Amino acid sequence: MQTMLEEMVEKYREVGHQGKLADYIPELAKQDPLSLGIAIRTVDGEEYSAGDCPLTFTLQSISKVITLILALMDHGEDVVFSRVGMEPTGDPFNAIYKLEMYSPGKPLNPMINAGALVVSSLIGGNTVDQRLQRVLALVRDMADNPKIEINTAVYHSERATGHRNRAMAHFLKEFGMIDDVESTLELYFQQCSIAVNCRDLARMGLCLAQYGVNQSGKQVIPQELARLVKTFMVTCGMYNASGEFAIYAGIPAKSGVSGGILASVPDKMGIGVFGPALDEKGNSIAGSALLKGLSRSYNLSIF
Ligand code: DON
């Protein structure tokens, strides 16, 4: 598998030429569009990596999976799903218009920005820092890496430019879907700025693949929640490309605008991918192609 991975990374690296960096968060525009890395961790304890695997990048929307798990652990399904739905949107991740059109103020799912803001507002803790520390603790537990921290440059960059998220948070406040706008935005910008590498993502994917048990055998997420979030990853994890990704890769996955993709093949492996050039839907263009190729070669589709 190691040689095959190295060959695939070099083949798909070129696809990065067709994508574009996320320049709406200025700090993300500093990444090299042709970077591409992958790491795999299997249930048998084997680890493979190729390409720019050691580079660190921020979780961005991948953090939505983590906060959803925490909010569900804090409040249970009835409370969480009274404020956010379970249906894919077919819209871009930062769309606002449906918030006004359907069941006003209730975002369609927790993987779009509006839904993730509602979810972040539900994370328990007395201060933003306490709440962030809980998010960080879960990421560290899933990745089995106590050194994971936030990238403050990316955090400040998004905090200074995240006007659409601010608009959405105020809109949600008007409908009573979030309580405190400022602390919700602070937590959201910070959770998006948690820095990881492909190896961390692969281990987080393994934890979901093993129904909440991390690589050293500790149950860090309840089994049922690991199943639930993998279902969201299939239906909404790649935004309005989720259908196509399900057909051609068939792997539960969650992307972020930094170019990371967290992927989890139930009972088999976790996969972490990083390639910062994005397609028009905000997913890593080379990373998605690499995962589709890998799935074909190793028959990884869950369907
Ligand atoms: O809220 C934002 O715009 C970013 N912090 C995260 C968005 C994101 O990662 C969308 N993913 N493809």
C-alpha cells in the first residue's frame, strides 16, 4: 500500500492546478496550492503516509463533526435536533437564504455554517475558553495527540473577516436559536482554527471507524454518536458535492476550507487528506480526487 499511496499522491498532486485557495480567510491564501498529503491508520494498527503528510493545517469545517458530538453528549438528540435539522441542503456551506424560507431560523443540518453556529452555542462551559478546551480535549482524545492546539494567526484572520458568519449568528439570535452571539462566534472561529496534520485526521477517522474507540483502545465517544456523525458525513460532509462523493468514493468524509478531509471507513480505517486548492464547492480538489481513486483501488465504498 505504501508504494501505491506515494504514486497516487504524485499523480493527483497535479489536480491542484485546477483549484483555488480559500482567500476569503487571508491567512489560508498563504498555503501552497500544490501541497498534497495523505495518512491512513487501519484497525489493525498499521499506519501509512505519503506526500506532504507532516504539514499542519486548520480543521475549519471538520470541527463541525467534533462540536456536534459534544453538543449531543451535553444535551441529547431531542434538544440538539429541535434547533438544527438532519437534511442535506444542496446549497453552498455559507448560504443564508434557506434560514428564512423553511421553518424560519432552524438550519437544515449541523454541517453548514448556520447549523454549526447553533451547535457551537450549545457546547457546555462557563467561558468561551472552557468551552474551547472541551472541544480541544475531544480532538486530542480522538487523535490520541495531547499536543494539538489552535493556530492563532488563522483565528485572528477569520475573526477579522468573518462577516457572513456574524450576519448569520445575528439572524439566528433573532429566531432564538442561539443565546449569545459574541461567545458563539468566538468559539466557532477558534474551533475552526485548531491545527492538525494528516496523521491526526487519520487517527480521528479511525476513532469514528471503530465506533468511538481511539487508537489506544479508549472509548472517547459513545458508540451511537460515532454512528450518527458518520451518517451526517455521508449525507452532508462534502456540502453540495456530498451526493457525487457518495457515488464515486462512498466513504463518510468531512471537508474544511483549509483543504483537509477527515474520512472514516467503518471497521477498516481512518484517512486524513490535505490539499489546500479547492473546487468551486469548497472541497479540496486534489484531496477529493485522491480519495475517490483510493476507494476505487481498494474497494472502500460502504455501499
Ligand atoms: O466559517 C467559515 O467560513 C470557515 N471557518 C469554515 C468553512 C469551511 O471549512 C467550509 N468547508 N469547506
